[in-house]
Amino acid sequence: MNYRPIYFLIAGMMMLLTACDNTKYLPTGTNLFVGAKVNIKADPAIKKKNSKSLAGDLHDLVRPKPNSKILGARIKLSLYNSVDTPKGKGLRYFIKYKLGEPPVIASYSVLEKNREVMQNWLENRGYFHDTVTLDTNIQHKKLTAVYNAYIGHQYTIRNISFPQDSSILSRRMQGRNSKRALRRSLFKEGAPYDLDVVMAERQRIDDRLKDRGFYYFNPDYLIAEVDSTVGNHQVDIAMHVKESTPEGARRPYHIDSVIVYADYDISSDSSIAGAKKYGGYFIVDPHHRFNPKIFSRTLVFDSGDLYRRRDHNLSLSRLTTLGVYKFVKARFEPTPGSDSLLNAYYYLTPTLPKSLRAQVSGLTKSNNATGGEITLSWRNRNLFKGAELLTISAYAGIEQQISGGINVSTRRTGVEGNLYVPRIIAPFRFRTNSGYVPQTKVTAAYELFNRNTQYLLTSIRGSFGYVWKENVKSEHQLNVININSVQPAHITPEFQKGLDTNVLLRRSIEKQFIIGSNYNYNFNTLNKPTNINKKHNFYFNGNLDLSGNLLGLITGANYKKGEQKKIFSTPFSQYARVELELRHRLRLGPNSSFHTRLLGGEAYAYGNSPGVPFIKEFFAGGTSDIRAFRSRTLGPGSYYAGNPRDTFIADQPGDIKLELNAEYRTKLFSIVNGALFVDAGNVWTRKAEDSTLPGARPGTQFTKHFLKDIAVGIGAGLRFDINILVLRLDVAIPVRIPYYSPANPRGNGWVFDQIDFGSKEWRRNNIVYNLAIGYPF
């Protein structure tokens, strides 16, 4: 295909937009603000790296920001100027105010304010005797501000001191000795003076005092005296407590009584008449809606304890995560007649204990399947009056697939129940200082999976385990026992013929009995709201799944020696499976980011099992996987199952998986975001499949030459972010195909030279559209 006309068309459009004179429509006597330059004039000279960093920090202070550019052109401003002021909302309104942006007019008063802000910023960072000047450069009604910062020595810290008197407040500020206080301090001898560090040090001291009983203290009672006259461009910093600090802020407090209003609303009686004492707490619950044991397990404060801010916040967090209260409030008041005791009051407003929700969803898949599902969910948030959560969901769905002349109808119905108990039910004691209450989780589920022309699968699942968090970023899940039984039935004669000739189909509906344990650990820095604007954020998920290990040891099961053991007439599965996923988010700016994901896993069957259960295998291809290949049809290895466009392709499982993804995301306009991505990876089997078996797949084994089997796809997408959900549309094409096929006659190679968007047949076989909800990773 000849791409030159396309290139000329794009270039012509860019030239048309940029040819518009962005200053033509400016009011008389005004100029377009196109940016600022910051020059560092240092005497003595500083390192080029430091000068560049300093200039960047000052440049970030410039306001307003000039009109945005796309590929060096102010296209949004050109769009704004290309349309007259619309009279109402319509296409012209959308172009002018949604796609376009108004010109940023230069204002001398604003530019002068920038100079003052820069001057103040330098002084706050130890440049005490320096100057910032402002100049302007105007060409063709476009104004550039030029700021020259004349700086000398940056003052550094020489000595740090804290109050030395014998008061309890001074002693708690310092700790056991002054040397330890200096090590804890954010002030460091020889470090540059920085006002932000001074403010942070005041907050650090306040946090320390709050954790040592000083409930009424606050940072404003601290003052940092800075002496810049000591010479040699140094300062001495002395921290003092203001003389005006009230006496109540100078003493620590202990907890006297803890009163819990367990069923509180704004019209409730705030008296403690009728309160019952339990475990050192006074519980006000006139309707007996809650078991008082939950408060002794949840609250951290007890009568006689020293007030600590950490325990204060921890108690609030644990009460909130119980899930039975919509409002949680704490109040501390001095005990009448005492100058060192506090009464703690907890006002807890329950949420609705029971709810019923209906959900209807539709779906379409890249394998030509369409359908929908309806789900009814009922929940009770206080089942046994101990903040237990019971959820019961019933669902029914249908999916229709027409491919290669085959019409397959799939019906899925089932029910699932989950019980969460806000404590660890175990023969051992489990304590945690986390702000999240640990939970015991019990699950039971039953499902019918019916393919009208093929088979019926009955699945029964059950598990018992624990969920606990160390903090907002990390979570553990341990299922002590996990049972899954799958039984096929009503296999049609036509499908049975396929089972007799294809071992892969036979495995997909084989009888399964899985009994074992699994553990999952998740770490996500983005769960902490303050990390959202950090440059680097990480996500890690690790999963270990074991089945049949104890049974295999007890029964001496050995499939290879003919000693395969059964439970309920079904051989139990024995395997070990591990999966690891690591993600990184690089924030490039307020509206753009770069995301990468590395995923790997391996499953190994032994003892009682000749292979890993089909539902525990790995698959490649799909909307959140390698998007240039249709769902679960890629691989394993160099194996080619056929074109999903022409025939029905069964899921292609593997024992090993490797995947690497990279995606650039940026905001386009309004709720529309764009993305460019690259996906690479594949799945493999641990050993070559027996060629004598029907349906055996050649080229599936993982070897030292596995890189030749890596599939690569590229693409672009749109994300429509409407807050409650993200609707995603991705378009992808393969650029490296690891298998031999009519579309890839060379096999194992890059196919850039075969790309032909002008060919209808090429587009049909290679362009893959993915419609999904949420981000792929």
C-alpha cells in the first residue's frame, strides 16, 4: 500500500491548523502569553545539574500556563479561533469550548507577581540576599517572560537545639537524650536551610507529642528561631515552645472512661443512662443491635491508657472497616474535676443492615460471542449482631456464539454465598495493629454450565480462610481449605466424537476434584490516596495454589505407578501453581502516564495427577492480555490452532506463562483518554505432548529457545472515563507471529512488511477490536 497520500493529508491538516494566526483575534493592545524562561546567574558558580534543577523549580511557579501544544502547534487555540461565538450548544459550541481553549493573555501584574513569588521561594530555601528580575520579549504579539535569578551562597544549617528545661513537655520533645533527638530531627547539620523542612519539623514534633499524651498541643505552639548572623553563610536553628502556650497543652492526658454509642443518630439521647459496662467500656445500645464483644476487639483505647493519636486514628479506622457503620465520630473531653484525664466518646451511626441489589450486564467477545447476565444480590451486614457480613448472589446468563457455521448457546446459572466474620476464628490467637479488622471468610457456591449442543457441567465450590491487612497498601488472603468439584453430564453424541479425537476438548470438561490451600499477597501503593501524584507507583500480586499435597502424602498416590486415588469416584488433583505479577506506573504529567506489567506463572502436576486441571492452566490473548490475539487462542508455543474468524477455536491452555505489557496513557479531551500499547508473551507446556494422542499439539513445549515463541502486538485505544466506570475500546494488530500459518508463511518472525491496511482480507484476519470495562492493568 502506498502511504504517501496519507502522510501528505496529515501534514496538510497540520499545516492548515498551524497556519491560522493565533494572535489575529486578540483584543487591541494585548499579547499572547507563550511561556517563560528562567536564567540562573550564580556567583559563585554552581554545578550545571543544580542550576538546571533550580531553574526548573522556579519555572514551575510561573502562572498562568500558556496554551497547550500538540506536536509543537497550538492546535486547541486554533480550533477555538476557527469558530465564531456560538449562540447555543451544538457542534460549534463543542469545537470552540470542548476541543478548543481560549488564548492566554499576558498580564504584567501577574508576571510581576511571579517575580515576587520566585524571590520569596529563594529566600525560603536559604538564598537570603538574592534578586530576581523580570524582562519581557514581544514578537508578533507573542510575549515571553524572562526571569533572571541572581543568586549567591545558599545558607546551610550549623547547629540545631531543642528546649533544655526540665518540664515534661521538653523531655518528651527530646526523648531520652539530645543526640537521639537530633537523629530523629528533619534538620541535618550541613544541609541547606529550607522553610518547608522547618514546617515539617514542627509537624513531626507535634505528631510525636500527640503520641505521648499531649492531646491539646498543636504545631502553632512551636517557633523556630533562625540566626543567620553566625557567619560563613550558615544558620543556627533553635526550636522553642511559645510562652503563650496554654497549660492544658503542656501536660499529657490519660483515658478515663470510654463511652460507645453503638446505635447513634442525631436525635438520639446523648446520656449514658442504661449503658452496660463490658470489658472496660460503657456501651449505649438500647435496642441491643450489636454484640458488645465487637468493641473490645475493635477499639484500641482502654481506661487508664495514655492518649495516643495513633491509637485514636487506629480505632476510627477499625470501626469504619467493620462495614456496619456509615458515620463514625470520636470526641474527647476533659473529665470533670481532673486536669489530666479525658473521656472518650464514640458516636456510631449504623448503615442499613439489609439490602437487595439487581444487576443486568451485556457482553460481546472477540470470539463472536454475545450475551448478557442478570444477578440478584442480598446482603446482611450484621447477621449475628457481631458485624458479620453475609452475601448471597443468584445469577443467570446466556451467551450465543456463531463461528464457522457453528451456533453454540451457553447458559450459566448459579448461586454463591459468602460469610465474613470480623475476627480470626482459629485455635491460635491472632493479633494485629492494623487499621483494618482481620476477617474469617467462608464461601459456598453451586453452578450449572450448559452448552446446548455439547454438555452440562456441575460445579460445587467451598472454602474457609482469612483476610487481613497490614496497612492500606498490603493485603493477605489465606484459604486454609479450598474445595472445587466439577462433574460433566449430558454429553451429546456429536460432542463425544470430538472428545474421542481431541485430547484438549476431553481435558476441558474432565471430572475434577480439587482440595487444598492457597495464599495470595497483594501490594498496591496507589491504594494510598496521597500517592496518586507520585512519580513512581508499584503493584505486586503473588499467588501460591496447592492441591492434594496432604492427601497425596497420606494415601501414597502415584499416577505413574498406577496408584491413582479417588474421592467420590473422582481422582483428586495434585499440583502446585504459582503466579507473580508486577506493575509500574510512571507519572509523566498531570494528564499522562506510562504503565508496564510483567507477569509470569507456572503450574506443575505430580503424584495423583497426569496434568494440571484445565481451570488452573494459563491462557494467552484477550482484552486484558495480548490484545492483538483473540481471547485464549494464542499458543501454546509455536502451535497454531487456526483462524478464529473461520472456525471455532477451543481454549488453548499452557503450564507456563510469560507476558510483558507497556502502555502510554494521556488525556485527550473531556472524559476521553487515549492510549498506545505494546503487548508481548505466550504460554507453553512443561513437556511435549504425546503425538500418539488424538488432538496432540506440536511445538508447545517450553525450551531454552522460548524467545522465538514470543508473540507481539501493538495498538491504540480510547478510554471513556465517566467516574463510576471506564469504558475501553482497543484496536490491535500482531507484529510478531510465533506460529506458521497461511497469514505467516515464514513462521517465527516479524510481520511488519505484511501490514496492509488497504487489504480487506488482511484487515479481517489481523485487526482485533477489544471492548471492555476498566483498564487492562
